[in-house]
Amino acid sequence: MLFWLPTQLLLVAVTFHPQLVNAWFRVACTTPLVQERIDPIVSPGASPSNHVHTVHGANRFAANSTYDTLRTSSCTNCLVAQDLSNYWFPKLYFQDPKTKLFEPVPNGGLLVYYQNRGNGDVSNGGPGLKAFPAGLKMISGNPLRRSRKYTPGEGSQAELAERAVEWECLRYTNSSTAGYNSVDTTNGFPNTDCEGGLNSRIHMPACWDGVNLDSSDHVSHTAYLSGLDNGDCPSTHPVPFMKLLYEVTWNVHTLIDKWDPSKDAWPFVYATGDPTGYSWHADFQNGWDTNALQSAIDKCNNPNDPTGTGITEACSFLTVGNATLADQCKLSPQVDETIDGQLEKLPGCNPLQSGPQDATLQSAAKCLNPTAPPAANYGHGKFDTVEQQALAVGLGLLLGSMLLSL
């Protein structure tokens, strides 16, 4: 089950992105598939990669995973059976101001919003949104970034990439009110307790060059909409996709007894060695059933979803699975090192680099702390196929209704 989810999480996402146009839905992912230093996009075939990622999705995730191998997965910890993709992002750590030791911060799982944005849809006069092609890989954000470099609203692809990174400090308005307000995080991480959690969001590119499934910088083959959350695809990238929005809420409040916001600097850092927040980034490796995704795009419109909140069950082409079974879909770490507990150094010996200049990339092979993990296990003993997982929809439907009631 989801470890922790603030009651206003869905409301924040919906109200922050008010333009709801035609088909859109959510892919909810439970506790992580695995957390480790593996990155099949930036460091294909390498073990370890530079920093720890929290990974969700299909259980054939590996340093050399491909679309074809992902499609042979026996389970996924995300709740749409037709989606055997992988989604990953850097792990968040807390550094104790007194002991200087690092420890992981819990989160409530991952929500991926599949959004119909911009002018690409046929209903908006565009060519029509396309399903992700087999083999597509995408990245948003920069793990080395430590400050903003562009004027907000400038509109270049580089500025849009900076704007794609978002945070929200969810706070109780006062001690007697359950409502939330936010802290301005346009200048990086906040420096206050976020009682409702630190909500990290990132927009993925929604435009493709129509040719390349990846590129040498893992960015150039894709592009952002001209307005990030709306607008047009550039002429160089004419193929429009559903826009993905990742949302993760970190329960930073569980560590409030270890730091004093009135005295201490913000003690939370990404696994990249980033105390600023600007290195927030996310990766996507496509594993979708292409026909199912295209059918969902073309035929599952808002009239089937009277609430306008992206009810996945409203689309007959998508099968919502069982949350309890999805939570049992795990992958044993492929890198032999300690990433949890209290650590003297971040995995990979990534030092804290606060900028404002970009960080210096560290050697990926440094700082292995042996733990002798068990051999990789691609199953979980409860069911053999994603189809069996999808048939057990009772708890999955319950989770869906819970999310909608938040």
C-alpha cells in the first residue's frame, strides 16, 4: 500500500494544472520497485551509476533494459497493467545537522499524470497525439544544476527545462485548520518544515522529433511545449505526446525532531549531493502496450470522466490492478551497497555541492558499502503475470476511489 499520502495531494495537482482537455488519466505507483544506483538511459550497462534512484514500474528494470525486455516483465508496481514502463528519480536524504549522518526520507509513492496538453490534439486542430514509440527514452531536469540560469518565462527550451522542475511545501495554515498553503520555492528548496510534505513535481517533454528514440545527451530528440503545460510543439519536434507529470510527496515532517527550522539550514538533499533542489530530474523508459495507449488517447475523453480528475477506470482500454499485489512487485538491488540507514556519505560519495555553478560529476564507482544483497528476483510468488495482477482489481479499485476522495 502507499506508505504515506497527504490528504490534499490530488487537490494540489489538479488545482495547480487547471487546463483539463479531453483524454487524461493517472498511473499510480506504490512503494518502490527498487532503489539503487542503476540508470539504463544515462549509464546503460554500467553498475553502479552516479547516484541512487527511486525506481517504479516493470520488474525487468536493469542497467541494460530495453523495450523488449520490459515487455517480458512479470509484474509492475504501477497500477495500469498495460504499462510496463519504468519511471525513476533521485532519492531524497536527510542530513542530521548535529551528527552529519544521512538517512533516507520516506515518500508516498509516485503519481504519473498523463495529460492532454497543448495544441497537438485533433480537437485543438493538431495532428493528433501519438502513443510513445517502442524504445523511447526521455529525461527531464539536470542532476548537475544548482541554480536557475534563465529568466522565467523566456521560453527557450533551456528555460522551459528549468521551469519543468517544481516544488511545493505543503503546510498547515494554522494548528487548528487542516487546510494547506505553500511556500514560494522558486528560489530552490524552502527552509521550513513542510507539515504536509515536500511535493516534488516535474514536467516531461511532450514533443518528439519523430526519428530518434534517444540522443547522445538524452534530451535533444524531445522538446517541451512552448508554454510547458500548453502551447505548441516546435517545428523541429512535430510529433505531440501525452505530457507526463511526475508527482512525489516526501514526508519530511517525520524528521522534525532532528532539526530546528528557526536555527538550522534546510537539511534535505537529493542523492546527487544537492542541497538546493535544482537537480530534481526524472527518467522515463517506455514499456507501454502501444495499441492500448493509442486507444486510450484517441477514445477515452473527459465525457467518460464526469469528475474531470483523470479517473483511470473510466477508460475501458486500461486495466487498473490490485494495489496490494502491485506493492509486492519488487526487484532485488543489482548493486552491492548500503543506501538506507544512517550513512556517513551519500552512496557514490557524492559530496554536497551547493553551487550556484553546476556541480562536478563524481566517479560512479566510488564508495561502495557492501551489503551482499540476494540474487535478483524477478517474481514475488503471488502471481505470475501482469494479467493475473490486473484481474485482482478489488483493492486497486478501492485505492482509485480513495485517491479521488482526497
